[in-house]
Amino acid sequence: MRLFGSETPDPGPIPNDTPPVIIVGAGPVGLTLALALVNRGVRVEVYEALPELSPEARCSTIHPATLEIFDEFGAVETVMEHGHKVHKLQYWEREAREVVAELDYAAIEDDAKFPFRLQCPQSVLTRVLKPKVEASPLGTVHMGHALVSFTDETDGVTAVFETKNGPKTARGIYLCGCDGANSTTRQSLGLGFEGDRYADRFLLIPTDVDLRAHFPGLAAASYFFSPEEWTITLQLPDVTRIVFRVGR
């Protein structure tokens, strides 16, 4: 088995009795990792604390390099069917309502297989990836399973999950924590959450108003700047998302 471009020689088929890789969290990271592993013949068990996939839109931009990853895993066509392709970025002077810069993704056609970015909300992306994982005989997704604790052992890991029917124990060869900023996995290992927070807070507003009536020639992804306030407009498959910076 060769993982993620490793130059290690392929040792051959994985024994059927090998415990699965346990993935904690069924967000984009957890489901993408699960899809990568089942495509390489590795059995996975994904455990998600929520009873159903999160309905929150959250992030929506998928860049060309990520589309190539989905292509490798056989999911890119389905992902693109549920997203909106963006071929140009624009930067506007808000008060003057003038475009001051425009970047065309055609400039990277010779370097990228997918010379555009895709706007697809996280709540849509996860609903595309989950069936892909479950379509494999090697992949299972368990909803309503919140990680409580785990024990690292010499030949694997044992994890305990809380469910509506009481505690459940699972055995795996590895445990991967893909459970977000407040990761139980990371906290259990005593690992910090390195990095800085954005100094600003953001408000995401969906609208069906056609902003091109007010800004002729508006691109699907546009950034507006002014001394007082900046905003971003992003065309999603069914609405336009407006991103505002708000005070704390």
C-alpha cells in the first residue's frame, strides 16, 4: 500500500483482519481522509458526534489544488455538480464602484487541471463526500457518536464513544482526530491549538438579490474595499453570499 505519494514499496494487500482506521469527525477533513483511505484499500470507521451532518454553510471556497485531490479520489465530478465555478476574481473600489483589478484563472491553464475555483458550502460538500465513503465496502460513517476517551496501545487504539443508546467501544489500528477547533482528540493528548485568531469577526449573509444590477460586470467572486468597510461577494449555486466584517 502506498499512501499520499510515499516512495515506500507497496507491501501488498492489507490483511482482512486488520482493524480499521478510526476517524473522529465527519466534516470535510474527516470525510476526505476517509475517502482517501478507502481508495487505497484501507478500512475506515468515521464517528461523528452530531446526529446528522452539520447544516451550517461555513467555508465555501475550494481551490484548484483541492479539486485535483477530489479528482484523485473519484469525487471531483460530483463535487463540481454541486458547486459554482469561478473563473475570475475582481477587486473593486467600493465608493467609486469601479473595478481596480481583475485576475483571470485562465492564466494558470497550463499549470492546473482545474483552472478555476469552486464555491461549494461545507454543508453541501460533506453531503457529497459521505455517500462516496459509504459506497465503499471499506467505509462506514457512524452519526451520533461523541468521542469520550481513547487508549493508545501497542497494537492499536481503543476508543469509547457516547451514543443515545449508551457508551460504545471501538477498536482501531490508528485514531485520527478530525474533530475541529474544540477537538476532544487533541485535548486528550494535551496538544494546544497553535496559530492566531483573525482580529476580525465576520457575518455571512445569503441573498437572492442580483447584485449585477448595482455593480455591472460583477464577477462571481469580488472583493470590495473602502476606508470604512470592506466586503466580499461570492456566488454560490443558489444564492450570493455577502461577507461583512463586524465589530466585536
